[in-house]
Amino acid sequence: TPQRNQYVLDMTRPDVVDHLAGAMSRIISDARIDYIKWDMNRNITEAYSASLGADRQGEFFHRYILGVYSLYERLVGEHPDVLFESCASGGGRFDLGMMYYAPQAWLSDDTDAVRGL
């Protein structure tokens, strides 16, 4: 279901992760990108995977984040000079696992540049 004009991809599926890794890697290389802010301000509203049996749907969130980590692992490995910054909102992507791949984190959209000085 679209929310904020966005869909959520099923990161529990290796074929989805493979497709994203290939597409993103090409864009990073072709555009010579050296910084990526990885944000996700959308709730996961359909927390299930068609590729998991009914008895394994409780594994969805764990397997989803393992898919995200797998994508990060590939991108960081192929593009070690790119700075990845994770974002804490929406996707809740602020944990020690994320910090392994994205050593910089955007903690809040409620920021004041002057206070940061």
C-alpha cells in the first residue's frame, strides 16, 4: 500500500537485495557519488513477506533488517570511499549494526544549524 507516495520493498528476499545492490552500485559508480544519506520516513504497514510461510511471518522484521545489512555490506565493500549516513526516523535505522556500515547518523529532522555551532 502506498504511503507518502512510497512503497516498501521486501528486503527479506535475496532477489530484491541483489537487484538493489546492482542498480545502486551502477548509479554510485556512474555518477561518482561519494556521500549517501540513507533515510526512510515511511512506516512498514504490511509487515509480512509472501516468500515466508505463515509459520515464519514472525521473523519478518529480523529478516528485513538482515536484508538491509546485506545490501549495505555489498555497497560498502564495492564503494569503500563513499560515506554512508543513516537516519534515525521512519525506518528506525539507528542501531549498532547500522553504525558498522554508516558511521555517521542523522539523529533528527528537528535541527537548528545555529545551535549546532
